[in-house]
Amino acid sequence: MACLVARSGRELQRYDNLGRRQVVGCIPYRFKNCSDGSVGDELEVLVITSQKGQARGMMFPKGGWELDESVEEAASRESLEEAGVLGNVEDGLGKWNFLSKRHGTFYEGYMFPLLVTKQLDLWPEKNVRQRIWMTVDEAREVCRHWWMKEALDILVERHISLQQQNEEHVLSCSMR
């Protein structure tokens, strides 16, 4: 059973050698169901509101990477705490340096895809966040962080490339 209390405080927070706070995020995703009940190949992604509400914009789950966890564990924890989803953390999408408008300091952010395997009814930040499944285009439109949009584009390109490889493999097998 997962812990249903969000971590708080910055005692264990990681910083890089330039003093930038290190944060980790996930793009929770699943494949959209087709009208016949089968699973399609179109991605849906889960976005969340900030703690201040939807007026502040939507984003993907993210938060501080702490000293007692791997970067993948931090990504998984943030998805559980903020979005109430569990899943498989996949290969990283990249690292971005960005300015926190709220704090006026630079952060170092890492993003990962998370293939959702379970969506919880109760999660630590349920009372302060909303979560919404949407298409990639909708998410790109509402996401407030440029670096998260770039990570989303990388995820989409990765899936397009995998689909093309699978189609080529099927074609080459059928020609034998």
C-alpha cells in the first residue's frame, strides 16, 4: 500500500553544483480506448491543477527530488502525491533549466513518462488539485510551463517512432 501523505519541507531537497533546486516530474499517460472497447494507439495524458486552482494553469505532476530517493522514485512519488496515479516510470525525456517565476530562482527539472497502471480514488493532494485526462493537443494548449510542453513533444515523437518501427517490423515479417 502506498503512503497517502505527501512529503513536505525542504530538509532533504537536492540542489545541483550551481545551487539550483532539482525537481522531477512525470507525464502520466495511457492509450485511449476505441469505441469497440479495444485499446488504441492515441495517447491521453493526465494534467493537474496547481494547488492554487485551475486559474493558475494546468501542468504535469512535479516536485522536489530528495536525497533519499532515486530520480525515478521521485518521479513516481510526485505522480502519486499530486495526481493519484501509479505506473511504470520510463526512460527520461530530458533535463531543463528554467526560472521559477514564483521564487525568482533557476531550477533544474527532469521529466519522465509514466505509463499509468492504476488510478486511485484517494491520494494525498486530492483536496487541493484536480486531475483531467486529455489529448496531447489539449494538454499542450493548457500546460503553463514551456519545458513541460517540450517534454510532451519528446514523448509524442518517441511514440510515433515506436509505432513506425512496429509497422515496419510487421511489414517485413509479412513479406517473408
